[in-house]
Amino acid sequence: MIASTLERLLSLLGVDPEFADAVLGDLAEEHSSRLIRDGSAAADWWYTHEALRSAPYLLVEVVRLASWRSRAWAAGIMAAAACITTVSLMALSVGTRRPARLVIPSGSSEHGLVVNNLRPFQIPVTVLDSAGRVLPDTGVQYRWVSGMPMPVTPGGLVTCSQPGDAVMHVSLGPLLTELLLRCRPVHDIRSGRMINLVVGDAIDVPFLAVDAEDREVTMLSGQITIQDSSVATVEAGEQGRLVRGRAPGSTGLNVKVGDKALFMSVHVYEPVSTIDGIKPGQHVALPVRLSGAETHSWMLAAAPEGYYVAVIPDGDEQNLLRLSIVGARCVPALDSHSFFCLAQHDATVFVYRSGESNQSAEVRGTLAVWRQSRP
């Protein structure tokens, strides 16, 4: 329809038919292909866009061949056509970008949107049109409907002062979506140890979130990020998030829940058969197996820059292994299974089993040694 109308217009303006065919021939052929493939609306949109790009060349041809009256008439028609086409394109664009959906990143409908913040929290919403494109969220309204009363502004700032659940309505014109908001304010997050891993192993990220009464908060929404993903990565696990060792070295891990943040150091060790000759900056892990009342020992070379020495228990054997270092000045690290040591002379590391353990059962773990680098 658009193609034939443009051809008739050029004929009325006195454009040479061969010139018009040269300009419009390729457009018409492509328009026919797009009509079959994409439909009439998309094909006409494309044709109009390309025709407008060709308009200056056609106008030059009209001016070259026509009389001054025809030129004036042609210029008026072309200007009017351009104006009408522009308005039509703008109307079509606005019409296809009307809000069609309100999307809230609330996870499953069962859990709703978990809020752990103590300070006012902005309820996130994304406005989409029918094609899934993001539109401005201007005009979105928020309203408390039922459940635990909680203050919420029309612009979506909600304050979770105590644990509880509430239902909110989020609307934009005729669009309306219902949101289950779960307030679980977190007053502190804690961790009592460094994270020690052997390459390839993974554990749950060890931290605890608590409320105002120092009770554990289990419904959490936050972020866990690793500083150097070449050393360790964070991935999903059955009970939460896992940190997995990838390569020997040290990095940092950040936990953010609500308004609270926590930093933990992560150390990854490579499996070895001996700790002899360990170099500055190197992280090594030696398997340990104790039967009966056995005690195993290893020599540590003098290292003024210092060592970090730890025992990593296997599974449930967390409290069955003990560590002692003789010949070095050592202080406990963040837990009873690790020490920071300065060794001006050669020292000896002993690993033994707790007297409370079953002496007939084998106890397994890993001796982790990190020789620190000079500052």
C-alpha cells in the first residue's frame, strides 16, 4: 500500500519513470520479501524509513525537470508527506511501547521479596512493554494491603522495623501486581574463621546473620562475591552458597546482607606429599591420617617472614585433630585449629588427636601450610 502510493505521488510530480524505477525498484523488491517474512506492519515500517532516506534524491530530480510552479507544488507535497510520515512513525512507536507488565525480582511466589535491611528499602520494579523492552518506571505506585502493618511511601520506600510478612499492591495505570513482602531485618552478620580449602574442594560460606535478639535469621537476600575468581569461586549449593578452591593462593570474600557487610579471607592450598622446601607465598596441603594414639610431625624451615599453619578436619571430625608447633613463636589465628608463627630457626609441627576421640577409629584431615611473603 505504501509502495504503490509513493509511486503514484512520483508520477504526479512528473518524475521520470526510469529514474523512479531505479530508486524504488530495490525498495519494492525488499518490501515484498519482508511482507512475506515479517508481515505488513514491519514491511511498511521498513519501506517508509528507506523511502524517507531516498526523498532528497527524488526532490532534486523534481526540481531539475519541473517548472517553478511544479517545483513549489512538489516541495509542499514532499514536506507534508514527510510531516505526516514522521507523526505516524512517532505514534506507532509510542503505541508499541506502552507499559504491558510490571516485574518484581521476588523469586518464587512462595518466598516473595525478602528484605533484610534496617534502613528504608526501595522495592524494585521493572516496567516492560509488550515486546519485553524496559520502560521508565515513572508513575509506579505502591500500597500496603494486608498482613503486618509497615510504612511504605507511594514511591516504594518500605521500612522493615520488625520481622513479619505483608502484601503490597504495585500499580501503574491499569496494571496491577501483588507482592508478598517478607521483612527479616538483619542486625549483624558474623564469621569466626578464615576459609581454608584444598584445590577442588568446596564448603558452605561460613557466616551467621542475626536479628535484634541475637537469633539466627535464615531467610536471607544478599550478595556473596569473591575478589579473585582465579583462586576461588562462589556457586550455588543445596543449602545456600558454596565457595570452591580453584588454584593455590589467597583472596577475599565479601558477604552483604541487607545493610550489613562482612569480609573473609580465603586461602587455597595445593596437595603435596611433603612440606619440605616450601617457598615464600606458597600454599601447600598435606593429607593426615591418625590411627590410635599416633602423632605425626614435620619440620618447618626457618622463615622470618612467618607461616600460617592450620589443620583442616574432614567432615564431622572438626574437633578430633589438634595442632602444636615447637621452636617458633606462634599465636592462635581465628580458631583453635590454626596459628600464625614466626620461625627464626627450624621448627617442628605436630598433629595429634584429641583425647576425647575414639582411639580405635582412624581420624583424617589435612595439614595446611602457607609460607608468607616478605612485605
